[in-house]
Amino acid sequence: MNKLRIRVLGPVGAEHAGTPLRLSKARQRELLGILVAARGRTVSTRRLIDELWEDAPPGAVGAVRTFIGELRRLLEPDRPPRTPPAVLLTTSDGYALRLPDDDVDLWRVEQRLQSAAGLGLDARERALTAALEEWRGSPFEEFSTRSWATAERARLAELRAATVEQLASARLELGRPQDVLALLDAHIGEHPWREEGWRLLALALYRCARQADALALLSRARSTLRHDLGLDPGAPLAKLEQRILSHDPSLDLGPDDGASLLARTVAAAGRTGERAQLEGVAQLLPVLAVSGSVQLAAEQRMAAIAAAEQFGDPELAARVIGGFEVPGSWTRSDDPVQSAAIVDAAVRTLKVLPPRTSARVRARLLATIAMESRGTADRLAEAAEAERIARKLNDPALLCFALSAKYQQTFSTAGLAGAREALGTEIVALAVEAELPTFEIQGRLIRMQALCALDDIDAASREADLIDALAARYDRHLATVFTAWFRWTFLQGPLPPAGDEMPGFRTGLPALAELTAAVRNGTELPDGNFGPVEPWVRPLLLARGGRLVEASAAVDVVPEPPRDLLFEVSWSLIGLAAIESGNPTMARRAHAALLPAAGERAAGSAAVDLGSIRLMLA
């Protein structure tokens, strides 16, 4: 266990084996803060100079080296002379702080919050409580005017505020409104513009049998927002006030009533007609999918489509089939058979729709066809037509869905990361303006992946941070599976746990990520369960194992890689195996396939990285 502990959530400091370290110089503390904020990434000497001095002195490079040396001696007091440092490393163009997440309070908090999203209610409440207890003051406060700290302090303020609201929500769900009052009273004082804080506090007061206080608080919220901040209060506050005034019984939910509320809703829907039930289920399934119940949503989606087609009403079937507006960020279907069945149903329905059918319904069907054909068929024309309709209708939600489908079809050749980055950027802009958090997360995931292929890891890391904050705020914990793999691959983060709800991350990808890391590092290739990517991995394993004849034969019969996020990686593995096994024909094929991506990195998934494609082509 590491004896070193670093703190930045309050005054910057460190301790070794329980003894505080004497960081007596402001430059030492600031340097440590900059390195912590970089989260293990290299900070170049040039950037350190720019951050530490407004007008760098002539000996700035030497001064930085001096500060680094002092900091190393403080952080590793037991390191023997002339042995390489293990904590503050020198890299090719700068320095990096390398510690386990648990040894830095900020990193530890972010890891806890990331893990909390997938926990049960009690465990989530404990994890959120522990995360908030790490804050001992304002992060990096001593350096609040410094440019490097400004954005980080704003991000952490947002992260803490969102964590407070998540904790309050969890305690309310657990039937502990009394434990919310003090927490949120301070919160709304610090963040009066955050309506969710006001709403949760009013709800807690109501559940503590303080109806008059709850109504008074909502009145105060309106006044503060409108008169002090110039903001119009949102609908959730007005809706809560009306529900309190009408003594809505659902406001009195106890710790076990979340399931009861769903059960009552389902029971009420069961008393409606079959058509209404079908349309209601179609609207619920996307919520289940983005919240983590992927398998359940998939199963019920097929049942709903089959039932809708039995009605003999093409418009009803179209609404059910096209109503699953869930953006896809992984370009290989978890269930190709089901995806093909959905495409068939959508194509059948599209052919028999009456002329009166709205363009919006048609666009959703077209986008669904393109989305579900990812990696298996060229459906760019359908995606483009859905996009055209959405732009004509000026419907941002529909346009986000259409662009999401178009993204899934933007893999016709290698080297299209720039086009995908542009799509992600547009989706983010649309989603932010229209308040569509699920699509904002997807747009940022697309950008994170594309930026890795474009070799802009710093920008990808910023997107990952934003994704995690959004996932925590909107309970979209599946998004953190992508960011966890990104951090493991590019930032030396911890190995992510198995993504049980996401087959693509459970089978094949972990082994592939470890193998590609070994290829980059020049170490022995590990074998493993490569799942669906086995055909493109096995030839290289055979070649590295000295079985060159078998490797060359395997390369000869390797199937064409799917046109998806692993397209460049798959062709790179084929090319390496062909070269090492002496198969010039397949080596030339791999070279031709990869040539359009010569300026990119074989890292378009943001989870697997084989490095510069240009170097492989050389």
C-alpha cells in the first residue's frame, strides 16, 4: 500500500505515512496542483513555464527542474539515491504524476462517483456520502486566480453540486428526508440558481410534515430566481407546488415505494386499451435502455414490435418500431439477429405506410434502419434522408436521432474520424440547446472516440470528464463504461470492471485492449477470450508464437473486418500478422485499407489503441 497521500480538495497538501509533508513554497504546491489536475497525463515543460510565470524568467527551464527535484524529494523521502522516481516521472517532453486513484483525494472522489452510478440505493448513498466527506474546502483555492485552476475549480464546483443533489435524492428515496434538510439548506445558499436543489429541499420539508415551510421555500425560490438572478423558474418547481397544494399521495413515497410507483403505473396502463398499452411501452423502453436495463429493454422491444405488427396498422407499427430513440455509441450490435429482425420490420412497415403518414414517423423508421444496420450494411442513404426530413421540420430531437444513425454509417473506409468528430460536435450543440442530455452524452462520446483517432488525447480527456459529470447527473451510468476504458487505455487508469449490461465490453474487448497494449509496448502478447474479434487477432498470436506457416494461412482466410470503430485496429492486426508471417499479398491489402487513415491513430473506439497508423504504413 502506498504511504503517500495527496490532497487538493481544500488546501493543497500531502502526507507520507501519516506525517504531513512540508510543502513550504507556493511554487511546490502549485506545481503539485497542476500535476494532479492533469490526472496522470504528461504536462509539458513549456506548459509548466506558462502556468507558473506570466513573464517567464531566462532560467525558467532550470527553475522548473529545481522545483521538480524538490518535490520529488518531498514525495518520495525513502527513495534511494540514483534510483528512478516512481511517483513524479520524467516523460519525453515533461512530467507526470503517477499514483493509484486512491492516493489522491480528487482522483479517489471521481472514481467513487463513477462507481456509485452502478450501485444499489443503499450502497450508492454511502458512496456519495464518502465522496462529499473528501471536500475539506474549496479546491485549489490558493491558486484561484491562476488560469490552470479556473476551469478545474468550475468543473469541481459543478461536480460537488451535482453530488449533493444526487445524495439528497438517494436519501429521499431511502425515506430519510430529515437527513436532507441541512445538506440542501447550505447547498441552495451556495448555488441559488440550481432549481433542483430548491425542488429537493421543498420535497424533503413536505415529507417531514412541514407543508407550510415547503410552500414558503418554493415562493422564496421563485423570488430568488426571478428578481435576484433574472431567471424564469422552470416547470418542475411549479409542478411540485401544485402537487403539494393538492396533497398528491405520490409525494409521500417511502423507502420501498419506487417499485410500487412503477407497479401502480403499469397497473393503470393495463386498464387502458391494447393500442395505448403498446405505445406506452414503446415510450418506456428507451428510458430503461439508457438507464442501464439494456437486455430487458431489448427483449421487450422485440415483443412490442411483434405485437404492433399483428394489429395490421402500419402507422401504429411505425410508431412502435421508430419510437426507440436511443442513440448508439458502439458500432457493433450486441445482438445481430435481433437487429436484422428490427430492420426487416422497419422496411416492411415503410413500404406499406399510407400517404397521410407524417414525415416525422417516416424519418424515425429510416433512422432506425440505419442505426440497426451498423457494421453490417450500407444504409447511409436512409440516414441522410432522415437527416433531411429532420432539418426541414426543424426538430432537434429528431435531428439528433438522425445524426446518430448517420454516425453509425460513417465507417465506409478508414480515416473518417474527422467526419465523425463533426457529427458529434453538431449533436452536442443541438442537444445542449434543446436540453436533450442523452444525446449530449452520445455526442460527447462520439467526440471522445474520434479525438482519440485524431490523436488529441487531451481534448478526448476533457470530453470524458464532461461525460462522467452528465452521467452522474442524469443517472446514465452506462456511459462511464466508455470513459473508464478510455482512461485505462490512454491515462493509465484502473482496469474497468466487466460491463455486464454491455456485451460488447464484456466479451472480447478486455482481451483485445490488453493485447494491443502489449503490441504497443513490445511485450509478449497475452492470449484470452477475444470473442467476436478472434479472427483478426489469432493470426498475429500465431506469428508471435513462431507458427509462421499457420499464421500466413490464417491471414489468407481472415474475413473482411466489419466497418466499425475497430476497423483500423483490425486491419492493423492483419497487416502486422501478414508482415511477420511473410504474406506480402495480405500485407498489401492491409496497407491499401489503412492508407486513407495515414494521419490518424488506430484508436477510434477510445478503448483500444495500436498507435500511429503512419508508423505502421512505413
